Amino acid sequence: MDETQIASLLKSSELYPIPQSLKLSYGTAGFRADASLLESTVYRVGILSSLRSLKLNSSTVGLMITASHNRVSDNGVKLSDPSGGMLSQGWEPFADQIANASSPRELVSLIREFVEKEEIPMGGGGEVWLGRDTRPSGERLLRAAEIGVGSVLGSVAVDLGVLTTPQLHWLVRAKNRGLKAAESDYFENLSTSFKCLIDLIPVEKLESSRSKVVLDGANGVGGQKMEVLRGFLSGLDVEIRNTGRDGGVLNEGVGADFVQKEKVVPLGFGLKDVGMRCASFDGDADRLVYFYVPSESCSGDKVELLDGDKILSLFALFIKEQLNSIDDEGKETRLGVVQTAYANGASTDYLKEIGLEVVFAKTGVKHLHEKAAEYDVGIYFEANGHGTILFSESFLSWLVGKQKVLSQGSDEHDAVSRLVAVSNLINQAVGDALSGLLLVEAILQHMGWSVQKWNELYKDLPSRQVKVEVPDRTAVVTTSEETEALKPLGIQDAINAEIKKRQRGRAFIRPSGTEDVVRVYAEASTQEDADSLANSVAQLVKSFLGSS
């Protein structure tokens, strides 16, 4: 780095001194904190994004300002790599270092060392696309990001305005693939692929299954973008509530995270919605859950929840049905389903019963995504509603080639066409509530199913999660899938003994990534057994590790 570049970094970094005692760590969600503390962090991530772009031959990198399902007073920042995926894990330690550097001189010293180590060609033209959600703090933080990007001389920041997180990932991926990459192209792509799927449904089935879906937009960006998308669509009747325009507060008593955890209706929903098919986005629209108010509900606040596991099961069933209709010419297409240990055991049992390969990955979207990419078609979801479907390039090329030679209107041609449409509709960069909702709606119409019929695929086992404060969480070491504990020695045998006492019992422990806490998950055939199993395992954690 030359003196001019060093001077640029020193001058701009003096504008954003780091708050005292602030210590942050870059994870799946990027950096998150109270928005009032984040300007220095976002400025520094702006620098990081420019360096990432320069490292990757000036490919476009994305920088998103959001705290997703957190309260409105929080905010956060995370990067999208040129592929549309998350920032390479190899760069996360450097992200931590520069975010926590105590002075401008320490910051510049760290950047200088990293640039040399990574052999980053300085002086080129990096490009960073910026997006933000609807939080009031977003605009101020976006300015800090722009100054960070621009302090790496020659790099350019492009402000794309208010977006969902998945939109930014999609746009970055499209741009680096040489495709049209404006927000209108995103909407056009979703609506065109949705229409393809609807057009392949027989008319008699279509008419019997078409009904309204009511959406909870979490008072965030997702509801507002769904209003735009609705203008591009035909074949879908969607009523949107909680857009944030009627005085509602982002993520407060609304949104996918609230509905999934509390299993109650969001604000604005109740007895008037009994039996209706309802869906919830989270604050930045990368999570989706469905729900309905059962007819036996007296108060109208309890819901039947269809979470990420149920969405995954619906997608897997549909994809499998199409693959079964295609002659794979001895190719042996690999369809894989990826879950975490937190997936409800009933969903895993169901997926295995219908003949699917189910594998487990470590908790965290980046681990699931990586595992799903090993298949021709890989489907992953977390119970919280974050997930997507990945199609390998080679399999997709094979499908498109087959589509061209098959007789139009044949069952096989229709099945191939559906899979190609799904590959275009689903956001293959990250979980996307907008594209996910369209795929759920298309599949339900294809099956001729109500939301109640979909919910009957399997019945969730009762479960309980508890956390135990411990002196040192690193004393717990698990297998890579986090389904069994390797340390402390003997604890897994003790957990297994407790599991055997309950019908359909299952339990595991895992250390928190951020605090001295061990998380316990337990499930069993009754809620009473799930609760007692969770408590027994929590006691084992205390006896093996002590309590803080």
C-alpha cells in the first residue's frame, strides 16, 4: 500500500472512532449490535468489502445493512461474496480484527499486513453494491459504509436503496454472472418462473385449490416488496398485513421469528382468520413460516405452525415427484436433504420414509448451504424458516438439454419444465421469503392441497429447549453434526441413558457460539416426557461442568 492510500485510510477512520468497550464477532449474521454503536463497524466493513472485491478481480461484492429479526433499535452489517453466498469463512477472523482495532493506526497496520499476506492488488477498481432494510438507522450507517468503501482508492460504492437481504444476494449473483441485475429483473424473474409452474397445472386442479394467502410482513421490507411483486403476478391472491406503513413496529409482536417461537398469531391476525392460509416473513425477508388458526381455537391467538421443516418436506416431496417422472438415462440423480440437529425428529422420519437421503450439518446456514451444494439437487432448511434449494450447474445443463428434445406436453417434459422453473424461481444464493412463498403456493396448487392437508404430512414431536449457564462452554465438544457430545467424557452415555427412558426420545447438547451457555434440545412422544428429558439433560450438564 502506498502513502496516498495509507493517508486516505487514516483520514477517514478518524471520522469513525470505535466506541469504548465495543467487541464484536463476525458470524452467520455478520456483525450485529445496538445501532447507535455501529458506525465505526460499518465503516470498517466498507473497507473490507472493497478489499474483497479487489482480491476477486474487481468482482462486485454486496454489503447489506440489517439486523433481520432483531428489534428495531438494533442494526447490523454483513457481506455477500460475488457468488451471492456469504462472505468466505477464511475472511471472518480479519473482519473481527479490523472491527475491533482500537485506533486508526492499529486499523491501518492490520489492513497493510492483510493486503500483503493475501496479495491484494491495490489501485484497481473495486465495486460494492449496498442495500439496507427499513430501520431508521439504516441511512446513517449506509453513509459510513460508503465512506469505508471509498477510502480504498479507486473503489466505488453503489447504493441500491431499501432491499430485502435475499434481493441483494440475488442481484450480486446475477451481476457477476453477466445477467440482468436490476431490482425489476428480480421481480420479473420470480413472476415469470411462478407463471411457468402455474401454467403446468391442469385447469380442474387449479380452480379447486386457488385461494387467498394472508401475509404478515413483520412491519419490515418484505411486506413492502411483496406489494411490488404482487403487481407482477397473476394466479395468486395475496393480502398483505403489517407492512410497517400503518404505525406497526418492526418485529414487535409480528414476523416469522415471533410466530415460530411463540406459536401465536402476529398482531393484526385472530379469530377472523380461522382456517385461512397465513404466512410470516421476518424483518429482512430471509425467513418464511406458514400458519393457520385452527377452527377449535376459542381465543383465536394459538396457531398451527408450518415451520422450515414442513416447508422443506413439501419442497422435497414435489422435487422427488418430478424426478420420478424423468428418465435419468442411468445418471442416478442425487437428491439430498440437509437438516440440523434442531430439526424435529418427526420431519426427519417422514423424509426418510419417502425414500430421501437425509444428512445433518452443523447449526448455521453457511454449513447447511455447503453440504447441500454436494448434491445434484440439495434442499436445506432450518426450523426457523431459512432455507433454499440448490441445483448443480451440471444437472441444470442436463435438464435444459433434455427439455429441448422431449415432446412438449408429455409428462416427462412437464416434469423437466417444472424443475427448470423451480431452479429459476428459488433464490439459490440464500433463503428468500418472497421466492419461497411463491414456490409453496405453486406446489399447493399443483397438489390441490389446503394448508391443513399439507400440515398432515406428519405431526411434530413435542420438544423443549433450555440453556444452562456454565463456567466454560469450550468444555463441551460435539461431533461435526452436533448430534452427540464427545467431551466431557461420559456425558453422552449419561444422556443416552436418559433418552432410553422416554418413548421416541432424542436429545443433544451444544455450546453457544457467543456466551458461556450450553444449549439443550430434547423431544419425546409427549410434552411431559420432552420437558423431563430436557431437565434431566440440563442437570447432567451442571453435574459434569458445574454451573456459573
